[in-house]
Amino acid sequence: QVQLVESGGGLVQPGGSLRLSCRASGFVFSGYAMRWYRQRPGKKRELIAGLRRADGDIEYGDAVKGRVTIDRDDAQNMVYLEMNLLKPADPAVYYCPAWYYGHLIYWGQGLQVTVSS
């Protein structure tokens, strides 16, 4: 059974940091590109960061560039998102979908990130 389980979300103060984690199971994790997306109320899903499987090319969304870092541990089937300097515009549900050669294959349940003082 394929699973993508995000964790590490919650409430953080403006300017604070969070480290989101995503544990994958049920598929050959190392063969997939992993991305983080978020969806804010009334907005389209937005790319936050992506990390390809083979060559390690990384992409970041314009709204978060310079404030986030994506990383993966293929031995643990984990992908991480370090988020710093969180802003009032950052609250959303964050997801870590798995992609295979440009196609979305698996999608997790997501987790809520809230930024508030």
C-alpha cells in the first residue's frame, strides 16, 4: 500500500521556522522526484520545492525562494522541507507528492501549517 505521510506542521510565530517531514512507503522511493506543494484557502496549489531523484536538481517556488530548503534521505524514504522566516502568507496545507518522469503519481493527505503570534 502506497503511503505518503507528512508531519511536523502546526503553529509557528511569524519569523519562526518549521521542519516538515514526509515518510514514503509502498513504492521505490529513490526512483521518484519529490516535491512540496501548498494550498491556501481560495488559492491554487503552489509549488514550494522540488528535488529530482537522480541528479539532485532542486527547484524552489518564487514565493518561498531563499526561505526554504528541500532535502531527501533515500535510505529512510524521507523528504524534508526546512522553512524559515515564516510569514503571514505561508499558512496552508502542505503536501509532498511523488513524481515520476514529470507525472504526478502519489499524493499524501497533507498537513496544516499555521503562522500566528
